Amino acid sequence: MILNTKWSVFINSKSRSEIVAEYDLTPSALDRWITQASQSGSFKTKDNRSPQEQELIALRKELKQLRMENDILKQAALIIGRKSLS
């Protein structure tokens, strides 16, 4: 990948301590970025999630949507109930 190649050139041109100091990083953050770049070729969090994390996010999104739909149905039932009493 192009990103991995560019990252490798950059990482190899400077020492680890220079990069940490220059970008005000912790050594563990730099290590995490290197791992992410080598595994997925991306530094974006969404590209580096495990399948379980992706499933959990999708399920939470679905739950939020279902709760919203449920609230809408409850409001509609109340409105219809009031109209039938009138």
C-alpha cells in the first residue's frame, strides 16, 4: 500500500524518540499508530475496529433507531386514543 510505504519511509527516517517529541505523543500512542498502519494501512479508528466492535456499534445504532420508532408509535397511540374519545 502507498500509505504503508510513505509511513515506513517517515518512520525509518527519524528515531522513535524524535517522533514522540516532535508530535507530543506518548510512546504507546506511537506504537498503536504503527500497529494500525501495518495491519490495516489506515490510522482511522473505524478502519481498525475488530469485527466485535463493529457489530456492537451496529447493534447500538439499531437499538437507538428502534427506541425512536417505539417512542413515535407510543405518541401516535396516544393521539389516536384521544381522538376516539372525542
